Amino acid sequence: MLSRTLKATSVATASATVGLNIHKEKRKILRYNTPCTNPVTVDGEDLEDVKTFTYLGSIIDEHGGSDADVKARIGKARVAYLQLKKTWNSKQLSTNTKILKIHWPDTISNNLLWERTSQLPAEEEIRKRHWKLIGQTLRKSSRCISRQALTWNPEGERKRGRPKNTLSREMEAKVKMMNSDWKDCPGHSWIVLVGDLCSSTRSNRRK
């Protein structure tokens, strides 16, 4: 933990040289899969240890994964949806600008709903944007933090049992089916690759 204190102090010192000061009350420490509980200090002050915190709108907790973040986002979406109740019930808006007037007891397939609204399935839209973001990140400089994080292999000991599936492993498994290398793919070829990945997943889901 001493090395982490030194790293935190080094970051604070480097930031000060360019006029940036670290706000110690806003800076938090979240420990993941480590038994060490020694405090991390900056300028003689201990940084607060937390179990969870919000970073750029995403919830990060000590368990890793995205369960807490997904639940929070679903809750926010539900609140936003209920606030538009008058819009959903309005008869002056077409089906292209509001949800179709289908009551919950009625039976309708998702495919029919997507066809009526001329929209892609939510799963496919999310997957498409997901791979586009990965492509944009890979085209950045090798010194860019976001690109380094995409292929970063964290150090440390993992828990017993089957390792959790990581983003890198998931990408390699899916792109392997397309006989492509996701780490070395130019812009135009990446667009084609994204289209192939989405179409192949869609066809597998229909089988």
C-alpha cells in the first residue's frame, strides 16, 4: 500500500506543476479483491475508503461487474418513462413519436413491435454502438489512456473458480467467428466487421 501512497503523491505533485490541485475530499479509494486495509495518504491526509462510487454517470462497486450500474440505469429509465405518461396517452401524436397504444394484457411480439415502429431491436442497437465505440478507441494513439485500458491486463490474484469473462475475452471470442483481428482493423473494414457481427448475432438469435 505504500507504493500506492507514493503513486498518489506523485500524481498530486505532477498535477500541481500544471496548475491542477487534487481535491482530497472528493477523491475516494475503492479496494477490489485485496485484503490490505492500510490507508492511502496524500499530503498527510488519509483518502476515504468507499464501497461504491459514481464515475461519469456509472456506478462502480467493490464487486466489480456492472450489476449495480445496470439496476440504477433501469431505475432512471423507468422514472423518465413515467414522467411522459401524458405523452404516451395523447391521441394527437402519431405512433412514430410515441409508444403504440398496446395495453399490457394484449399479446404482441417484439418483432412485430419493431416492425411497426421501424426500429432496430434494443439489443442490436446497443451492440452496434458498443462495437463502434471499440473501433473509435482502437484508432486512437497507443499512448491514449482509453486505448490502453481496452487491452489492459490487471495484475493481482483472482478468486478461485472460473475467471469472469472480460471485455477483451468477449471481443476476441466474437471476432474469432469472423476470422478477423479486432486489434488491427482499419476504419472501413471495421464498419464492415460491425455489420457482420450484428447480422450474425441476429441470425443466431432467430434460430
